[in-house]
Amino acid sequence: MSAAAVSGSGRFARPVLAIALLLGTFVALWPTTLSLAVRWADTVNRAYTHGILVVVLCCFLIWHQRAALEKTALRPSWVGCVSGLALGIVWLILLRAGIQIGHQALLPLIAFCAVWAAFGASAMRCLWLPLLYAYFTIPVWDLFNPLLQWLSVFAVRGVLSLIGLPVYFDGLHFQIPAGVFEIAGGCSGLHFFIVGAAIAVFYGELHRDRLATRVKLVALAIAMAMLTNWLRIAIIIVAGHLTDMRHYLVSGEHYTFGWAMFAVTMAIYFLIVRRWTAEALVAAPAATPGAPLAARGVALACVTLTLPGLWQWLDTNRASPDSAARDGLPESVAGWRALAPRDEPRPAQFANADGSDARTFDADGEPVDVFRAFYLHQEQGRELAGYANRPQGPDMKERSNVVATDGRWRELKAQSLAGDEWLVWYAYHVGESRYVDALREQLRYGVASLGGNPLSVALVLRTRCMPDCPAARARLARFAHDSGMDTQ
């Protein structure tokens, strides 16, 4: 952007720049935007399918504040720029560490800092809410889902008791004579909760209500949204009871039915709150052209946004394949006989690893399986500590998971499909550092990747609890010592 363009005194230059910086944040931090787009397009869970609409409403709220923004003194802020760059580095660490909710949660804050850098702290008093309104697109609200599920259980239990429907509750499941229902994650009412709160915040900002009024608006919207969801669940159960589970709401689709009920609820909501906001309504000042935009402010905002994304784009952050080849599993171990790797039960599973190898050794008639997986670089879906990874292997069910007594391994007890008990030890390596804590390992990788290209390795040892688990533990400790894996 040229200095001439920046210094223009167009009447709407400020709100247009603020909107451009908000949208520019989504562009500059494109890996995060892509991960959010997946949630926005999720038509199964559907809790964030309103994401694009919320971004549009953020832009509208910025435009709605154009008069106040035009009257604000422009003071481009180095503090805003430095704060944004600091958050950008944290964003890059969390992105590379694969901590998705972490880097997603930083996106609105980085947009906030970019606008702060461009306009100064005084301008943020009228723009902080339009910018942070973007949090209604971020999956931080998933934290409320378990609570909403249990609230739904207790509320529906009360409704069914009132109408005298025979029902047996077992956790999130409940049974009526005609069949069984479950209040799954998608039935908790989280989507109604988020949209109801977003509508209330938007309504309060649009009418410039006092804080006390806004709190009441949000509280009422959330309460009505939750009541709607509880009534929806109760109606579906009653429909199943009366039709022997053949009603369309049970056997077909009830999502549209829920949103039809929610629309009626919001219509009632607006009829109620219209009486609250009339006294609190404050007329917006007339928009008048303010001081020209400062080229320094625009430059600071651009630096705030572009540096983290540019770093991610230019730095391939990929370890050399040679480093992975040098650190392979040993072909032989003194005192142990090498066997052909076992196919059953299947070895450890690490999703999308760049490579892996397996060995089996025996010294006392009960073999020890050794497995190694490595990643030349980590990202979402390609992490040492990813949700899809199974150190015990895909054929065994985890029973317990603790740090071993020596602190150098995590110890996992598992049960095979045949009912056998197994003991599994595993550890992570990032570069030259060793970890047994998954979150610490992921953060360490994110930090280390800023200054290098560390190789990420998972080491796994497992053996059957024969004759028992203490004997298996001693066997693993002996092999780890003899093979040198305790000191790697």
C-alpha cells in the first residue's frame, strides 16, 4: 500500500482498514483458517456451521462503529505491534506442535493486535467487541459440551417424570419401553447455546446497551436456547414412545425440527427484549472524516500479520532423512536373540509417520517387541502424541497409563483381543531431548522448530505379562538397559 493511498482522508478509510485487517488475519494465518473451515463445514456435529456468518457480522459491527472510530485520535502503537508479534510466535509454536485449539484461539487476539497497531489503544475501546466477536467461530465452546450434556439429562428426566413416561436412566443413555436413546455430543444443545449467545451479544452491541442490560440479554438467550433443546429432546422421546420408535423424528432427521423450534424461541426472545433496550438506546454520533490514516500504523499492522505466516511459509521445518536412518533400531543386542517381528498382535500405530521399523528379541522365552516411528516434521494429524496413535497397537485396549518409576518411560497396561495382559513402555524424542509427557513433547517440538529442524521419534517396548506384570516390567527394564535405550 502506497503512502499516498494510506494518507488519504476518505470518510470511511478507517472502518474499511479495520475490516481489511480482520479479514487479512484469516488470510495471513491460513493454516488456522483451514482448520476452522473444516469445523464450519462439519455437517455431522454442526456446532460451528455459523462460522462464516459470524465473520460477516464482525465486519458489520466494525462498520457500525464507523462514526465513533472516525472521531478517535490516531496513535499507531508499537506496543500493539510487538504484542501481536509475540502472539504470532506463540501461534507458530502451537501450530507446529499440533495443538489446534491453541492456535485457533489466538486468531482473534492477533487481529485485535493488528488493529491496535494501526489505530492505537484509544480506538480499541470502540472496536474490541467487534473483533473479539470472532470467538463465536472458534471451537473453544466445546469445553461446555459435557456440562450441557449432563444438564440435558437432568432436565429431560424432570420433564419425562412430570408427564409420567416410564424411563430408566443410565448415564447419558435412557430407555423407554419402545427403545433406547442417548444424549450424544451433538444433542447437548451446544449449537443453540453458541448461536443464542451470539445473537444476544450482537443485539446488545447494535443497540449500544448498558453492560447490565447486555448481561441480561445474554443470560436470557442462553436460558431460552437450553430450554428449547430440552423440550426438543423430550418431544422426540415422546414421539418415539407413542409410535414404537417409527416416528420420523426418531428414525429420520430431527436437526431441522430443532432449528424450527429455535427460530420460534428467538422470535419470542426479541418480543421480550424489545422492552428492555428502549431506555438504554444511545444514538450514534454522526460520522465525520477524522485525521488521515498514518502510513506508520498501516505498516505496523502489516508486519504484525505477515511475519508469523511468512515464517511458516518460508521455513520448511523438515528434518533430514539421513538423521532418521542413523538412529534406527539395533540389529542385535548382547544377551538377546533376534527373532522375526511379530505380526500378531499388530505393532504400535503412529498415524502418518514418515517411517517405522520393528524388531523382536527374546532372552527368557517371552519375547520383547521393539518399535520405532519417526516424523521428519510434525503438524496437525502427524504428531507423536496424536489422538489416532496407539503405542500398544490397534488390537489392544488400554487399561492404565502412568509414568514408570524411573521417569524415563510411560508405562501402559493393555489387554489383547485374546484377553492377555501386556505391559508397554514408550518414550518420545525431539532432537536430542527425551520426554514422557505428551503435551510437553509437543510444545518442545514447537519451540525447537523455530531454530532448527528436529527429528521426532517414538520408541515403544512391549511384552506379555508372563508369568505376571512385575516379571514383564523387569524384562522390559533389562532390555532397555542392555540395548542402551534407557540412555538414548
